[in-house]
Amino acid sequence: EAGVAQSPRYKIIEKRQSVAFWCNPISGHATLYWYQQILGQGPKLLIQFQNNGVVDDSQLPKDRFSAERLKGVDSTLKIQPAKLEDSAVYLCASSLVLPSGSRADTQYFGPGTRLTVL
Amino acid sequence: GQSLEQPSEVTAVEGAIVQINCTYQTSGFYGLSWYQQHDGGAPTFLSYNALDGLEETGRFSSFLSRSDSYGYLLLQELQMKDSASYFCAVTLPLRGSARQLTFGSGTQLTVLP
């Protein structure tokens, strides 16, 4: 079974430039997540989709970040314009939709995109 | 809001047993998970506790006590390849069947020969 795919793996841009990241989740996983992981910290959820609808985007800086999941499969995360503090690894994860109260809710992570903003 | 506290670093020798603690301030969560992340790698799922008590998966065990707002990950027979960051995370309910993970800041485990 193929895992979560992300591209690019690395990106270096200057502040005020734009950047986009792509994610292809595991086939059949209805839920897709974008996380930001700053060095030395845990992943922080930015946005969560279920199929092609947004479930939660309360921590997404909407003045500069946007995300979409057309057709409920692939997703893109965009930053425009980037700031120095956006330097981080951007992780995409996916999971199955489970009935309420199910035992486990494992998320499967992609390798991430390491963004450096100069 | 939710907060999870973990030690930032733990060091142990090969073959030893190490316990990584996680204390949290949250309520109404489904369970406590543990993820492993090697440098430059993706977080990978290790263990999940929905109920109080111990869950064992090979060399790794995880424990949860909701009354004490506390959990831990126990790694036995440590190997060099266990050197990684370990994150605890709570699964929170959202609307409908949706769930959400909130991660702690992680514990960097170094295994020495």
C-alpha cells in the first residue's frame, strides 16, 4: 500500500514570495490534515478536511495561508506571502473516517516539505 | 485549551528500559496516542490508549490514567534505532465523526552504546 506522498521535499524561498505544497493521501482515506512543525516542537494542526469539506481551520493564518482539496483526494497548501517565521516542515497526514467511539484513529504522515524562508 | 507536557530530552543506554511521561490538561478526549519521529522523517504511530491501563505492543508499552491526567510510553530492551523524538497526542472529538490530534512538544530520546 502506497503511503502519503508530498512534494516538493525541500523548498527555499525569500520572504514575501509565494509557495505551494502538494499532498496525495492514502487511497480511501477520507480525512486529510496539514500540520506545521517548527524545529523542536510537535506538529501543529493547520487545517483538516473530511472528503472535500473543511472540518477545522481554526489555526490556519488565513491572511496568508490557504488550502484546498478538490474532488476529495489531493490537496494543496499555499502560503502567500511568506514570512521568516513560516520556516518549518509542513506535514500532510491522512486517516480513515471511523465510527464515533472506535478504538484507534491512526494518522499516517507523509515525509513532509521542509520550507526555508530567507 | 489543551496542553500536554513531556520532558524535552531523555538519555539511556542500549538494552535498558526508559519511560517517557506525558501529563495533560484536557478533558473529553477519546484517547492518548504515541508517535515516533526520526530526524528528518515522518511521525509514525506507535500506540493508543482509549481506556486506563497498560497496552503492550512488542518492546513498547503505553499507559494511561485519566484520573491522574497522566500517561507514559515504556520502551524496553532499548536499541540504537530507538533514538528519535517521541510525541504524545490526545484525540479530541469534532463535529460528527471527525476527530483531531493535539500533539505535545516531544521528547528527544538518545540511546547510547
